[in-house]
Amino acid sequence: MLWHRGTNGSYDKWADEVGDDSYTFDNLLPYFQRSTHITYPQDESPRGNATLHYDRSAFNNSLEQHQPLHVTWSNFSKAFSSWAVKALSAVGVRPSPSLDNGELHGSSYSLTSITPEEQHRESSQTSFLDYAMRTTDIKVYTQAMARRILFANNTATGVLVTTAGKNYTITARKEVILSAGAFQSPQLLMVSGVGPKATLQQHNIPVIKDLPGVGQSMMDHIYFGVAHRVNLPTASKLKYDPDYAAAAAASYRANATGPLTAAVDLIAFERLVDSVPESMPNSTVHDLKTDFPSDWPDVEYLAQDSWSGLPNVALQQPTDDSNYAQLIAALLSPFSRGNLTISSADASVPPVINPNWLTDPRDKDQAIAAFKRMRKIWAAMSEITIGDEYMPGLDVQSDEAIWEWIQKDAITIWHASSTCKMGGAGDPLAVVDSKARVFGIKGLRVVDASAFPFLTPGHPQSGVYMLAEKVAGDVRVGR
């Protein structure tokens, strides 16, 4: 649900890689604004110790078209987040004035895609689809599975669909738009005959278009944490204190307030290559500065007021009646790239996904540096910690011991992207052009995170809506 935008430099890089200046931040801003209706707080510090920072110029509620997606802040501020703001400031990561105007640095109580009154999660269905079903003649096929895109003379003509075991064809009057996500958009292309020639031939799929980049170039963010027992109430209390849990539920039901309205509310961004370059080998620092723009943060911190127990939260929950909190670090400048392929010509058989997290040694350098940085942030919160570090514990000290822990603890944030990457005609791994049209095919676009040329820093939710708005304009005028 976290909502912010990428950096000016990241969109300049996007524009450069796809050869289209319409992807610079200033040119994208109207598309970022078009989907969202923001609800501002009634005063500058409405939630206990939390001071919300934002820039009203980043949003535009006065647009004429309907803006169905609500973004706002939670009605509850976590006690741990207030301490995390102070600790981050103590190490040089100070509060940010805004995360929505092309800069990502410092800490912020993040916007989330939730409704302001009910504090319910917003999605593309609750906003766009439900609205369209009420106000237009859109036809939605439920319990329907797309099996294959159909072609005639290298033109997409429709989709073969199955419902309750019955096959039928939906014919396209103009074009087919594929939005099945970072894993299943490339899968559907491949089972339909668009993808690496050798893969298609292996599964006896007629080759419509040989595109080696389908399923390649996958980028994702992984994260890992450092946990402590703390002497303040956290979400752990919902588990061991029935009265507290009942009061929280009653508050949520009565007026959408209290701890059940809040997920992760505080996030922070830092560029380690600038703040602590000595924490990584010179070669890794050089490559980070060379490959990523100067305003691109390489780590995000999330203040989690509970024990997350990554990667298996169900089996690793502490059983004592203590309050736990965790700092989590997400790597935003990964060099590792994943890929996926198919094991069958049948779209109902899941694709084979190889995320390749942390396989590039430079990502190991970044991960260890981020872990050590989290320990320094925790050291600035000694007033609230109880005992020694809970997880992984002070016996984990050497770089190799830290690395071993990270490999056990790390898990995806579900930011997979770029498996049908956007690029110029000369890019051998590009699948779609700057208008999301599949190379070598007429009447077919891919519009979802798989079409990103790369994963922008931070959370990609706003970028997915931005791309949809931008390409919708191209579709509307027939570009």
C-alpha cells in the first residue's frame, strides 16, 4: 500500500533507455496525478508524535476527470516509528519534505493507498474497475482464464479463454492489451508464440515472433531485518494481550482508528555510497555511482513495530509476552537479474521463476553494509531496547556471519518487474517500445510492471498506475 514516486534521475534514465523524453519526471507528473485523489490531514501533526511532511504541488485534486484511487495516511502513528525518526536523524538520515516530487532521501510517514474514511485498502479493482463497471458498458468475464493470444499475419486478433472447462474466443476490435503481471505476462506471450525461439520450439509452440528478451531482465527488491525487544507497545501486543486486541478491533470498527489501521507507516531512503562509502569495497562504490543516477538511493529502511520473522513468520514467532520491533533494509540498487521461462505450452502450468537474488557479489557488499547501518540506527535507540539484539543476535559479527544470516532472512517485497522490458529497437532484450507495443507484432501491448525498463527505486505502485495512464492516452488516440 506504500505510495511514493521514483527520482528525477531514475526517470531520466528511463527516458534515455527507451529513447523517449516523455518519460522524464516533469513530463510524467500529469500521469502520476491523474489517478489519485489525496486526502490531507486536518492539521500538521494529527497523530501523536508523528509529523507528516508533504508537498501539495505534487498532487492535483482539481483535475476534471474522475480520480478514483484514494491515497492518504493511516489514522494511527506507531510509537516505534517516532523513535525510528530520531534514530535515523542521529545517523544523518533526516526527515524528508516530500517523497513525491522526484527526490527520495530521508525519512517520511508514507502515503498509502487507502480510503480516508474507512481506512480500507484501495486496489485497481476497488478504484478503477468498480467505477468503470458502474459508469460504463465495460464487459468483465469472471472465472475466465486467458489461455493464448491469437494472431493472424503477425497481428493480435483476440484471446482464447476458458471458463468452467469451456473454450471460447474474445475477438479484439482494435488491439489486445496484456496486463497479467511480471510473471504471467511473459508466460502468456511465450505460450502464444512470442518469446525466445529455442524455448518455444522446445515446447512445440509455433513461433510468431522470436523475442529473446521475454522472461529476461527481471529486477526485484529483497529485504532483511534486525530485531529487538522494546519497552513500548507494538503490534506484538495484539497477539499476547486479548484486551488490547479487542479494544483495537472495537476502535477500528467504530471509527476507523487505532493500531489496526496501520501497516508500515515510516520509511526512509539513504544513498550509502554517499553517506558511508567506506562500508563497501571501492569497486562496488564505483559501479553503483556509474550504473545508477546520483539521486538514486541504494537502501530503504522500514520501521516495523512487530517481529516479522522473515522468511517464515508463522513458524518463527516468539512465544513470550514481549513487544518486538524490527528495522528492515531493502536493497534498491540490485545488480542481480532474474528470469523466468515456461515448462509447458499450457498457460495453466505455472512459469518457472529464477529470481537470482543476491547472486551478484556487489549485492553482497551492499547487503552487509545495509545490515551494519541498521545496527548503528538501533544503537541510537538504546533507551527503548530491552537486553541485547534479539535477532540475529550479537554472535553474528563477521562479514561472513552477517552474510550467512542475510541469505537465511532475505525475502522479496514482491516488486518483480521488467520481464517484458521496455527499450529501444536496438536493445536485444527489449520486448516493448515506449508506447508498450510488442516489437514485431501489431495490435498487442503489455501494460504492467513487466514492461518497466528497470525497477525504479522504492515501491513501484505509483509507477504502475502512471504507466497505465500514459499508455491509455496512446491507446485512446491510436498511437
